[in-house]
Amino acid sequence: MGFVKKLKSKDYKYDSSEWDEAKSEKVTPERRVLAGVSTSIRLPKEMVAQLKKIARKKGDIGYQTLLKIWIAERLEKELR
């Protein structure tokens, strides 16, 4: 039985002998910002759709990350 068929089977259980260290990748988690403040704003659905589209084009980032970048850039500009 192939590995793909095993995954599709409802009774498949993980077998550690199938682990292939050569195929694994090292992942470094991002540091979390501890001093953040949660905020909420309502945006029109069209605006969110446009933000998501732009965010994907700019390197497949989330639209909320894009908003944080834009706000940070504008704050820097206004404070000069």
C-alpha cells in the first residue's frame, strides 16, 4: 500500500518509522511582539478584498500585515 493511500484511509495511524529526516526543513518561529495592543475597525468588504489582492502581489503577506506596514510608514512620515 502506498503512502498516499494510507493517508486517505480513515484508519491510518502515524508511524514514526515513515519519518524521513532528509526531507524535513528547519523552521524558525517569528518572535511575537509582546507590547502590542489589539484594535478593531470595520472596513467595507470591497476594501478588504482590495487589500488582500494588493497584499498577495506584495509578497504573499496578509492584508492586516500590509495595513500595519502602511500605518507605520505614515506615522514615520507624519512625525518627521
